[in-house]
Amino acid sequence: MEVDVESYAAPRLWPVAVTGACVSLVVFHSLWLWFAYRHTGPLAPTSRLTNLQTLRSTSAPELVLLLARRVHAPGGSFRIALPWGATVVVVIDPSVARLVLLQPSSGDRSHASAHLGAYACADSATQGRPVSKLARARAAPAFTLDRMTGVPSLAARYFGRLRAASLDQLAAGTEQVALLPIAERLATRVAANVALEYELTDEELETFLRNVTICEHEHEAAQSLSPCRALCARCSCAAARARAEIHALSWAILSHHRASKHSRPDERSLVALIEECASYASDAERQADISMFLVAAAGLTASTIAWALYDLAAHPEEQRSVAAELRAGTPAAKSVALSNAVHESMRLNPGAAGGIHRTTARAIPLRNGGHIPSGAQVFIPLLALHRSPALGSPDRYAPARWERGGLELREHFMPFGNGQRGCIAQSLASALAHEAVGLFVKHFWLELVLPPVPITRAVRRPEGGRVLVHHDEPTGPRAPPGDNGWGRRGAARRGR
């Protein structure tokens, strides 16, 4: 009986052929990555899984900062390897970062850049990246300096409501208070009124802030390495309901503008520009951009205000200097001490500390003669830029450094990003932050009881902090610095 040898050998060769093809692809891909990225800087000495866990955690900015200080990058960039063969170039040189941000960007999110944690503060609230159909040139009239003249009066009006509702009672007692919720309510109300011509009711405001929190926690859970947790987050009914309510609020704002634009026309408000822009395919896209703006106001601007207040509460001498200047009659917009304090807080804890990601449209030169190739995934860690060792004592709160200024400090400072996709409302955010912080410090004295913990989800927020609110600076004995400042207890909490 003859045996057909080929019929027996062929099935056994398939596993060998498939394995050989897979190994060849892996080797080819590794060689291609080495060839394409050989001039972009050293590879971080951490595993792919560790890098993925780092970038998806709520402590990602601190961990990337430690990595940036550990890796020797003479060209101003280094590489992080991620699973599935992805490579991300981390830029820690401000001149290279500005070149990346100033180039045209397609806005596409690649598979690699999706692992970079909090890439946009409104993603979770709008179920995907905001449409942003509104061109920067068309949106610019909504945030000119002359339009910002209404911010002080609105901030004072809403701050007066807060005083009457809670702050005066808190100052008369000994109850500890968290500053972030207060900053969120103030920032959201003023931003909605200035840019969207809409007066939020108390119920709308509370519902909106609750829904933003739900969406942020859902976004955090969706980034989990646990498949079950990520799947449950993406199928969450609570998050879907929260997104629907945020869009319903955006629709109410848009409808209100359409109903009242003939009685009080303001062609330069943001909502008017969004309503008139013909590049939107539908009102759903307009709602997405309105939602994006509201979420940014409640997140980025409010966090900036809260961080500045906590920092001043932790440094009484700085708070005393700012209060003296404001009580002498200096407007918040012209107060040097206030400006230095706010800028220093934005440097230490930028709201967008999660970083900025881009896909390069062309090769970017590095200072050591190398280059970042076209099509590369680039990550710009704002916290690492703001706390560069080149600034001298980068982790110390020192508002006086802004009096000296210097090109080095300005080059490393970019809390609102840069280029075509930077924050279009940075003038409003800056004006509102100065006014809100100035109102608090002018009318109250803040005494730090419990330092906040920086948590970065979509925005870097100060969570868990507590202060005592006084009408005037207490003259009695104070608590030990370890319990009432950024002492050992505060350092331990911040390092968690």
C-alpha cells in the first residue's frame, strides 16, 4: 500500500509557515521602527505594559515627569514603547514642542495616541472628539479684549451670590470647605453668560456639573486595562444619560439664542458664531461644540482658580501680598502680585497636565541634529515642560520668579497649548481666573487645613483639599506647618 507523503506533510507545515510569517513581520516591524525613529532620541528604559499603565493612570503627569528627568535626551525628546508595536515620541524641549504645535494637524486620533490618557477635556461628555467645525478666525471675535470687559462685573455679581448663599456663613463658623466646587459654579456661570448669552438656573448648573463628573469617571474607567471594567464603562447607562442631559442643555442654549437674537443681537458672541457658521452639517454638531466649551469652563478654568486659591492658602505671605494690593484699590487685571500668583499656580498645576498629542505632518528638527519623522505620534507633557530643571527649583511655589521673567520661563510656559488647535478661549479663561481669585483673596482669608491631591482624569483637579474661610487673617496661634501647609503631610498626599 502506497502512502501519500505530501498529504501528511502539508498539514504539519502550516503552523510552521504561519509562525515563521508572524516572526518575520515582527522582526520587519521592529527594524522599521528602529530605522524610522533612530534619530528621535533614546528609548525609555521601561516596559511596554508599564508605559501603558503609566499613561492611563490618574497620576500620569507625575510619572511622565519622573521619566523625563530620568532619561537623558540631548535632542529634547525620547521614545516610549507601547503594546502592539506602537511608539510615541515624548517632546520635553519647548522650542521643539512649539514647532510641533504650530504645524497643521489633521486632528486624526491614531491607535497609539488613544493611549495617552486625558487627551481632551470634553471627549467623555460628547462621546468622541468635539467637532470643532468653527474656524479659529471666525471664533476670535468672541474672545477679544474689549469683550472681556464684562467679566469683572459678572464675576463680582455671581461671587456676591456665593457670599450671600454660603461664604459669609462659612467665614462666621469653623466649617472646612473644598474650593473646587465653588470655583466650578462660579466659572461655569460666568463663561455661559459671557460667551453663550445664557443664564444658567441653579438646577441646570447642578445637573450639568454632576453629569460632567459622571462622564469623567466613565472616561477613566473606559481607559482601564481590565476588559470587564472598560466594557462596563462603555455600556454605562448613567454615562449615556449624563451625555444626553449635557446635549439637552446645549440645545436649550442654542434655542434660547435663536429665540432672542432678534431682540438683543450680538453677532460677536460664541453662540452666535456657532449658530451662523455654515460648515456645521447639523445642529448636533453645534451642540457638541457648545458642550465642549461648557465642559472646558467647568474643568480647566475652575481647576485653575482652585489651584491658585489652595496655593495662596498654603503660603500666607503671598496671600497677604496679593490681598494688600487688591484692597489698596488695584484692579485684579492690573495686580502684579495676583498675576504672578496665578501664573505660578498654572505653571505648577496646569489644567491640561494630561498633555497634548499630535501627529506630525512633516519632519521636525531636533537640537542635536536629529529629527522626528513625518507621521510620528508626538506627546507633549505640559507638566514636564512647566517643571523643567532649567527653570531652577521647578517644584517650588515661587511667584517672584515671574517678576524676573526671562525668555526661559516664557518658553516653557504653555498652559493653553499653542498653534492652530490651542485654546480659543484663553483670554476668557485668564481674565476669569484673575477676577475670581482676586475676589476671594480681597474679601476673605483662606487658611489651609488639608492639602489637595492632584488627580488627572480629563483635567488636573485639586481633590480632597480643605480650607477654613475667615473674614480677616486670624491673629491667634496657628497649627503646625505639617498640618496646615505643604509640609510632610501635604507632600505625602501629593505623592500618592
